[in-house]
Amino acid sequence: MTEAMGLPPVLRAFVAEKLIESLDSPDESALSAKWKKEVRRRCAEVDSGAVKLHDAGAVFAKAYASLA
């Protein structure tokens, strides 16, 4: 909690929004067959190196810097 409170206001708002949204989300274990197939496809792309992953911290920093 201390870590979250140390975030800039924009990031705290983002985290709060996601937490609130999670309260209204349906049970995540009930994924449709189509979504399960998509998850497997994306995991296979990551495992094979077909896609380039980016550090989440860097992506969010860039996004929030563009808002300032």
C-alpha cells in the first residue's frame, strides 16, 4: 500500500480504476474457448520469439510522459 501511495497521482488513479473494474469483472476462470485459443496463440508467439516484449515500466513511463 505504501508503494502505491508513492506513485504519481495519474498512476494512482489508473491503479484505482483497474481495482474498481476488477470488482465488476466476471469470474476470470470462465474464459470462452475462443479466448483460451487466443491466449495459447499469444503465449506460443512469446515462447517462439515471434514477438518482441517491452518492459511494462518503460511503456507506462512513456505513456504517462506523453500526458504531461
